[in-house]
Amino acid sequence: MHLRTRGLSPSSGIVVIFLAGLGLLASLVLPGCMKVGPDYKPPKTEVPAAWQQSTDPALARREADLTKWWTVFNDPQLTVLIKRAHTGNLDFKVAVARVKEARAQLGVVLGAELPSVNVPASAVRQQTSENDLAGAGITGNNISLGLEASWEIDLFGRVRRSVEAAQADFQASQEDRAGVMVSLYSQVAQTYLVVRTLQARISATSENIESQKGVLKLTQSRFKWGLATDLDVSQAQTVLGSSQAQLPPLKSDLNQSLNTLALLLGLSPGSLDPELTRPRPIPAPPLRVAVGVPADLMRQRPDIRRTERQLAAASARIGVATADLYPRFSLIGSLGTAATTGGNLFNGGSTVFSIGPSMSWNIFAGGSIRSQIKVEDARTEQALLTYEKTVLSALKEVEDSMVAFQQEKLRQKALKKTVTASRRALKLAVRLYKEGLQDFQRVLDAQRNLFDYDNQLAASRGQAAINLVNIYTALGGGWDPVAKRETPPNNALEAASR
């Protein structure tokens, strides 16, 4: 309804009766009002009954506890970092602020359900023209004080559909905040695992360098006694120098990863160095990982939940556009006083008022209204397709991460055997070289192989742990979807008080 009231009543009782009448009229009219446009129904999406990779015994179909998935690594340091990221990360704070923005925007829309009340006042001295049709040429004062209000009767649901859309937008902002949490925890865990992996690779490289130094001393000693050639010494120095050249890039990557981790926690570069520079083992994945079933994604993945809410908002906006095809009914009124002097302003004879319904109907707009309905229809279709694509992408991400996790485990198993064999080969090659039963080339080959496979094994251990993080991320882990959520405000007063 639109209600316009001009001026303050000389009696507060008239004001009360005036507004009470509006409220009574609204209570009688609005319950029977229709809502044009489609009533939203959540889409039904079919998903597989089980994961394709669920035949692997390491991937259990039982329901996964994804709320705090990082605890499966049994690494207290990782848990502490994720807790600090929750309170310090700037992207998460931005997401929280966006929820506040959406809540406030909902309050703006909810305000349209209530009367709009204004108190105008003016004190004007004016003169009329002597040369117009009236030809009065009168000079005088015009003082007015009043109350005006407008209230739209939401007969066809335009305002209520707007509220539905704003409520869905608010809920989508909450899902977006949950999505930031999922991504944040994943980034923190992965960066932490990269730090531990680089430390392991630096350690493996350093151990190989010490071993190669020992071989260099051996060749130098044998050369001194004429048991080896200068070529042997040069080749040993080449292998050692090549290995030593691998350390600076690894240390640079380690420093950058520590700075990235600090940024994720909302800290300045170098802040985490004192507590993380001491090497610790790479956290190992558990022997069995609970992954649940594909249907769990529909409630667990924040991006799926967000796109579903965006679809609901788009559907409601069809109703908003459709309502413009129909007339808008309003209740308007004015109540106040007007006089030429301040002393007469509150006299009974100065009271002015008007009240009554009004209607506006845009019966011709060049087809723009129906075109706008088509626009909202197309946007809703896009939102539905986006939702369906999001579901398919989520399924793909989970399957891909499971395959990567499984294959990296197999690769790691093979690398362990290869490293063990390479260590044995190096020992045998050095012994046979000392005994003069083998040339130095075999030693060089054994050194290169051990160096390479040692690094690959350390990297594989880290990658296996990162791949498990990717599984939990793809499943939407890192928050509790069944926990109590903030419900959308139902009226403008409730929205303003939050």
C-alpha cells in the first residue's frame, strides 16, 4: 500500500486512528493477495549411488566426518594453523562482511512491506503574479506542518517476491562464506604440507651431498696414490656441484611457502619462520579414508548450496517482473495543518487532510515489461544450468582427487623399493670401485640415481598427503552443514536489530 499523510494532526488521536486504519486494511487485504510468477521448487538432480573408485579398500563408503578433517593427520601444528587462519584470514573476513551486506540489503527490501512515513514542514513567504490569469498579486506567508505516508497494497506479490529473492541472496552469501572456509583450510593444509615436503627434500639433498663429498674424498685419495684418474675426480666434483646447486631453489621455495602460509593467516612475511623452520616429518595419511557417497555432496558442498539459492533468487525475480503487468494499488493520505501565521497553525480551522486509494497501471510500455520477464526467465535458466554444472564439476573433482590419491600411493610404494635398491647399489658400487673391480662410472650412476629417487620419494610423500587434502576439499569438508544457520530476517525491524 502507499499511504501519504500531510501534516501533523492537531490531535494525536487522529494520527493513531489514521495509521490503525491502514494497518487494519492491510491485515484484511494482504492475506488474500496472490503472488504472480512461479513458486520455486528445488531442482532434483540424479547422482551416482557410489563413487567409481570406491572399490579401493583404502576408500571407505561410510559417512565421513568432514567438519575437522585435518585432525586425521595427527599434527597439532596443522590444527593450530587452521584455527589461526579462521580468525586472521582477510578473505574470510571479507566473506563475513558480505553476509552482513546481504542481511542489510534484505532489510532494505523488507522495508517495502511497511508504510513509508514522512514529516514535511515549511515556512514560506511568497508573492503571486499580477500578470497571470488570476492577476491577484498577493504577498503573504504559507506555513505548514504535516504527516504524509504511503503504503503499497501488495496485491500481486511484487514486494513479497522481492523479499523471497533477497532472502535467497542472503542465504547464498552464507554458503559463499562456508565456501571460503573450505578453500581457506585446504590452502593452509596444502601450504603446510608443501613446507614439510620441501624440508624433507632439503634434508634428503643434504644427506646425498654429504655422501657425495665422501666419494669425492675417496677419488682424490685414490688419485693421489695413482689408483684413479683425474677424470674420476672431475666427475665426482661435477656430481657434487650439481647436487649442491639443487639446494638454493629448494630453500627459496621453502621461504616463499612460509610467506604464503603467513599471508593465509593474515600475518606479515616471516612471522611463522621461528615456529616452522625446524624440520618435522611430513604428516602421513591414514590407512583408510571415509568418503561417504555422492549424495552427500548435495548437502556438504557450499558451492552447490550457493548456486541452488541463486537459482531460487532468480526464480523469485520472475514474479517481480511479472507483477509489473498488473496495476499497483496504493493507499495514500495526508494529515496536517496550514496557516499564514504561526499562531493559527494549530487552530482547528487550519487542519487539512486527505485519504484514499490510488492506482497506477502501465498499460503500454513498448513491450519492455514482457521483455524484462523474458530476461528473468533466461537468467533463471542460466542459474539452473549453472547449478547442474556445479554438481557435475563437484562429482568430477571428487573422482579425480580419489584417482590421484590412489595412484600416488602406488607410486610412493614403488619409489620406496627403488630408493632401498639405489642405496644398496651405491654401497656395492663404491666397494667394488675401492677393490678395483669396477670403474668409477658405476659409482656416478648410482649417486645420480639415489639423489633423484630420494627427492622423488620425499615429494611423493608430500603429494600423497596433499591429494588427501584435495579429497576432503572436493567433498566440501571444513564446516558443519547441519549446524544451526542464521535464518533470514522476516521483517524490517528484525533485520535492523541484527
